[in-house]
Amino acid sequence: MAIELEQQPKPAAVALSRIAVSETHGEDSPYFAGWKAYDENPYDELTNPSGVIQMGLAENQVSFDLLEDFLERHSEAATWGKGATAGFRDNALFQDYHGLKSFRGAMASFMEQIRGGRARFDPDRVVLTAGATAANELLTFILANPGDALLIPTPYYPGFDRDLRWRTGVQIVPIHCHSSNNFQITESALHAAYDDAVSRGLTVRGVLITNPSNPLGATVQRAALEQILDFAVEKNIHLVSDEIYSGSTFSSAEFVSIAEVLESRGSRHVDRERVHIVYSLSKDLGLPGFRVGTIYSYNDAVVTTARRMSSFTLISSQTQHLLACMLSDEEFTANYVKTNRERLRRRYDVIIAGLRRAGIECLRGNAGLFCWMNLGPLLKESTKEGELALWNLIVRDVRLNISPGSSCHCSEPGWFRVCFANMSEATLDVALDRLHRFVDQYRRTGSS
Amino acid sequence: MTESPSSEPEPPSPKPRAAAGNGMRLVVPLQGVVQGRGGLILGSLIPCALFYFLQLYLKRHRSPKPPASSSNPPSPSSSSPNLGDLARTSSRSNLLGRGSIVPVRLSSRGMAIAKPNDSPYYVGLDKVAGDRFHRVDNPEGIIQLGLSENTLCFDLIERWMKENLMDSLMGGDGAELSINGMATYQPFDGLMELKVAMADFMSRVMGKGVSFNPSQMVLMAGATPAIEILTFCLADHGNAFLIPTPYYPGFDRDIKFRTGVELIPVHCRSTDNFMLTVTALDQAYNQARKRGLKVRGILFSNPSNPVGNILSRETLYELLDFAQEKNIHIISDEIFAGSLYGTAEEFVSVAEIIEGEEFDKSRVHIIYGLSKDLSLPGFRVGVVYSYNENVLAAAKRLTRFSSISAPTQRLLISMLSDAKFIEEYIETNRKRIRRMYDLFVGGLDQLGIRCAKSSGGLYCWADMSVLIALYSEKGELELWDKLLNVGKVNVTPGSACHCIEPGWFRCCFTALAEEDVPLVMERIGKVAEMCKSGH
């Protein structure tokens, strides 16, 4: 007689939270498919010349030599004083969420320098976080309740969908911008977005702008900043200005910070209490691995709260010490900022010229590590699907990972963000060449 | 009793200005009217009058109108696009002219955190910051026994740095300092080399009874974000974890702040030497269920903080069975695993217990970090170690908000891979903690103050109930206050740790030099005398 094996009921699998299983991290979107393509077949000048060239990562590699030069000449930054250990003990124990005073001071003066001295920053208002990603999330936690909304002009950095919404439960309502006026933010767009949010039953808590803009690669005009600030005052909401690319403006004079606007209005309380600036060293200084971000707020309660919450995202004291040394060296920072701007401008000129030769136009830009390219004329159909089809071709056949405008919530199909500062000039030439050949072929035959 | 963040947002109040006094003079005599003695007519007249006065007040204090747009020339820009009409309409400028009366609001979460924290744990830390003891520079200052820090082995680390630092940053062969490798974006959950080095360190520190798999590890900027990230993965807003008391005061902030997850205390008693029992756990679980709370897991520290006892194998088995039965998670915070001084018992990690066993491992998670066992809290290194692939995947994605700085990773890879140094460090550290423990607990003993039996951590759990007049939390806090402000010694009162028996205090002794111990005992003794003689 066969022995009947009793089926043991499988114990119920232990459940995870909703946040853990949610898709808000966005990593299954087409945007990340391009990254996967790169990871699987990365370009290398010598070992893999037919691989995928990464043009979807906004990283600044054009000025490493300046940083390395500094570190070589100032080894005390990497160590803790003479004999490598003098200040070590205190530094290793230092976990105060106020951050190293010397480092806060250095960040404040660096931010002033980037703005050509046109705005002053108080080191006691600098709150440190491990990267701008953390800074933006922290501010969202502090300024908005779950279910509330932030208004963000499109196109915007795809990471915001994840960084600002995932754990916070806050929503993003787009402020639609159009190529007809070079994607500048208009007063009517602001109001339309606000009204849209209200009609959906959402409480709007703030506007978040990125200035210079990602992915546009252009600064926000002073008049627009004034408008946005007035709008925020009128609606009594916050204004977050993510100025992470401020040091990557090709010329200092072209960047106007919200800080300057505040000061030109006599720093009235009604303006100050709602303005917060996010900054980081990941783009301007090319140090994303160091994880250095900051919130600069003119609102005392926000400074206090952000500081306490920064316990979850402190910067290593070792790194604070190293960068305090570097950023308080004004000769170094002045030269760095100037040289970095020039090199980025040169790169930008190269890519614009190269694209133009291929018959491709870009939005006129003046900042950032990327350009905003218009392939609209090449689309088979002027829709999001048409854009993604073209994008797929480019990733798969041309082997360039660029970022489709739809992933940035651009309201018009056909725009793409192309990064140019994370590769050598030679690699950039290869990329431009590939793109040129693809566009020629595509125009003639409708395929690659 | 602990400060728990309220979820009530404060109502927006009119901005206080210099002219507020005028308002007050109106309000006070009106009180009588408002309270009903004035009748209906006055009841409707008063609000109208107030409205009139409000308008008058606003008219007088209107902010200056913003400058006309012509005084703000557009910034010169070669890329200045042909802008659409951006001029402000006049109706909107009128609104602006009046100025806001209502201050812009923070979120409820923000408001809760903005309130001053009056837990003695934080108050004490703040006071020490303002008047820290220093043998030479500030001999009358407050001696810090309220922060579990270990400075006993810095000499070893400093020596290692002297010999190895520049190599570790430059890659060992005297090559030029290249930041290329560490400047760029790194995996947010830590470099694999660091995970390998950490897995090895954890294994050594926990007595080599178990090995850790680097692929089950997620690294982040400290144990503080580690516990928060894990909480975000395991529980929803409004759910709860069971946690034995007394517990580390920081958990109230770290776990509850942003996740909205509750902590349900499972009270442990001195009769059990504050050891967790499954009976108490079961009781707490059932009570939580009755209150409609969904329990998602049990969180415990092993070695425990603030008591310092370690869980026996039997208890760990029981906990795992309990978790399996209720289908909940187990979080074992083993951050003090390497800070052992006891000789009677051996520390056993939950990882060792479940190795090769039939337990459903997917519910087991370990928290670790380098702040205690390697004395590097400033460098921000924490670990979530899990047997659950989905937890690892989710936690990994969340580390983008709290990654370890690259230069620090590079330094630690080098240090942790130096096996000879690490072995020497672990052993010397234990010896020195043991020495301080003997001195300190012995000193307290001589004052008639007994400590709970403990084997690990950087502190002892002292019973000062004989010194308190009122056997209550109030009495305990009075003693705490005396110790801090008269004795100038900062210790952590049991009530800050949710201890159910008053009179217990956590005293950290590993940030002291041996020669400071007599002074500490003298100061505590003085306060003890005061209490005994009824002051």
C-alpha cells in the first residue's frame, strides 16, 4: 500500500511593507532599460570600441585633474594633520548633526563664490545631508504631508518621481512648459498646475524648481524667478530651488540664484520664510561618490527640523574634514570654478557643433552637463510611442544611452537629454560620429 | 513618558508683530462677552469690530509694495529666449501688497520634530556639550557617562593610520593620489570590497561561530539609517514592532519619526535580570492585537542596550519559534557584539542560531555598524544583513538616501582587511573594556550601588533606587537632575529607556580614562550622601 505523504502546508511567507513592494522606485521604467544596456555592454576605447556609450549619466569628469592636484599638494586634507593622526580622534567620534563648523563655513563661502559674491550665505543655515537626493527627500518630508503635492515644471529630472514620492507619500503635479518659449516657466502655467492640483483634491505645499534646469541645461531667467516667488507668496506655499548645477553655468553672470532675488527684495520675511535652496558637490565638483549635499533654508524651523532629520543621512566626518580644507582654499575654488566653467562651455560647443553638422538642433543652453536635443523631426509619429521607438533604435543600434524626454515628463515628444561631461573628448567624437551616421541613414531610409 | 511625536499640526496663528499689544488690549475685556455674559448682540458686534480693527491694523502695517518690474532688468544672457509675456497683472500685485499674515506651514511630521525634545537623554547630552569635563582645561565640567562611545583603543587605530593611511587612500603602491576611482557614482549600497571586508569583520567580532555572506549585506551611513530603512521595508505606517524594555532612547526617534511605525514595549524586570521572556512577549502581542495594532516584528538589541546582557541560545530559539508562529519578522540589533567584557557567557548571533536550521530565514534581519565595535561613529557605517531577497532588494534601493562616503569606504576596506590588526584590536578592546568595567562597577559597588549582571556593551546598568526618595519616575528624575547639575555627571535615567522600575541608570564608562574613575565615584558619592541625608 502506498504511503500517503501528507502535504505540509507551506507556512505563510512573511509580508513586507507597501513601500518595499511599491513600484515608485521607478527602476522598471524604460529610462532604466538604457542603463541596463550600458551595464551589459559598456564602451571602452580600447577593449570594447563598439560598446554602448553612456550619455545618460550627468557626471562631471572634466576637472578631476584640478582636484587631484590640490590633494597632492595638501595631503593634510586627506589625513588629519601632521603625522596623519593629530585631529583624527575627535573627527572619528564626531557625529553631531550640526556638522563640522569648518565645513559648513567652507560650503557657505563656496556657494557665495559660485554666485560671484552676489548673495551671502550664513554657515548656521547650512544643513548637511549625504547627497542632494537626500536633501530633496528631507525637504519633502518637512514641507508636505503624505498625499500633499509639490508643483514641478516639466521637463524634470526623472529621479524626482522616486526621490520625492517614494517614502514621503507626496505627489508631484507638473507645471507644463513648452518649446514655443524655450520651456520657460510662465505665470499661467503655474496657476494652471495649482488649479489642476486643487481640482484633484490635493493640497499644494510648494513649488520645486531646478535652476539651472535639468534636463534643459539652461538657467531660469530672473523675471521668472520673481514670478515664481510672487506666486509662492500669493498661495502661501514653499519654494525649493535645487541649484545643484549653479557652478556648472558656462558663465557666472548668466546664473541668477533665488538667493539674489531674495536679497534684492530686502530679504523680507514673507519671502524668506518659504525659500529653501538645495545644493551638492556631485555635479559642480564632480564628487558624487563623496555623498555631499546641503539644504540652505531661510526658515529657522526648517533649519532646526532638517538638522535633526539629517541624522539619517550624515556625511562622513572624514569627508567633511577633507572638503573643509579644499573648499576654504579660496585660491583653489576660484580657479576651479572658473576653469570648470570654461571646460564645460568648450564641451558644449563641441557637441552643439557636432549635432548641428548632423542636422540636429538643440535648445540653446548655458549650463549643466548635458544638452537638450530635438529629434522631433525624425519621429515617425509625434507621440510618446514614436519617441520611445526612436530611442530604442538609438540605444540598440547606435549604441548610445541617451535619456528620452518622456521619462522627464516632457509634454512634447522628440526631445532627448544628452550628457557630454562624463567621457573623454575622443569618446564624445565617436558618439557624435555614430549619431551623424545614424541620422543620415535614417533620413534616407527611415531606419538605421 | 518618552517624547512621542504628536500628529497634531499646530493651528496657523497670526504672525506676532510689535503691534500685537494693541490686539491684546482688545481681547481681554472681551473675554467676558465671549464667555456668554454679553448676549447675542454683543456676540455679533464684537466679531465685526474685530474685523474692522484687523483691517485697520493691516492697512497700517502693509509691507512696501514690491518694486515695479522695470527696476529689475532682465539678466544679460546670450541665450535669452524670446520670452512670452511675463509681466504681472495688476490684480495680483494688490494681493502681494497686503503681505501674508499666515506663516507658511511645515508638515505634521516637520512640526513634531521641530518641537524641543525634553527627553532627559537629549537634555543631558546638550548640557554636556555646553560644559564638557576636561582634566586640564575644564576640571569642573560635566563628565559624560550618557553617550555610549568607546575611546579606549584609539591609540591602536592611530598607529595603524600612521603606518597605512596614505597607502590606503592611494592604492598601496605609492601611485599618485587618484580620486577617479572614488569620486564617481558608486553603488549606493556600498562597494563589494567593503561588504566582503565587513562580512569578515562581523564574523571575527562575533566569535567566528558564523560566517556572513557579503551578498546578503546592504551598507548605509550608520546604524541609524539602517534601522529606519529596515523598518520602511518591513512595516507600514501605523503598524508596530514589539521591543523589550528598557531600550535605547534613540529608537523612539529612529524608528517612529518618518515611518510612523509604533514601538510596543515588552516590559522586562530586574527579577529576571531584565531578560526577555516569551511570556511577556506573548502578553504584549495579544494586548497589541486587542488594541487593533498590527504587529510586524520583534526588535531587540543583543547585547542589549542599556542593560548589557546577552541572549542565551535557548531564548533565541524561543524568539524564532514565536516569530514563526505569529508570522512576523525578527530584527536583531547586534551593534555591540564586539564590545564584550563578560567571561561567563559567549555571545551568539542569531545568524549562528539559524545556520543550518529549519527556520524560515526570510524573517530574520540583523543590524550592525562600526560606531561601537570600531569606535568610528563619525564615519557613518551601518549594515542591514538579511536572509530575505526582497528585503535586500528594497533596502538596496533605499540606500540612495544614505550612502557611505567613498573615501571612507576606501579607508575602511584597507583597515578591515588588515587581519592581523583587526585581531589585535578586537582582543585588546575586550581586555580594556573589561578593565574599565571592573574599575567602574567596583567603584559603584563601594558606594552601595549594585549593577545588573551584564556581559557586553559600553555601559553598566546601575540600581540607584536606594537613593531616591520617591520610588517613582519623578523621584528618579530628581536624582538624575541632582547627578547632572550638582554632581556634574551625566547618566541616562531608566525612564528615558522606558524601564518599568524606577531608579535604574545607564552609565557609559568606555570614554573615560582610568584616572578619571575615582573622580566620577567621588562625585556620585557626594550626591549619594546628599540623598541619604535627605537633601
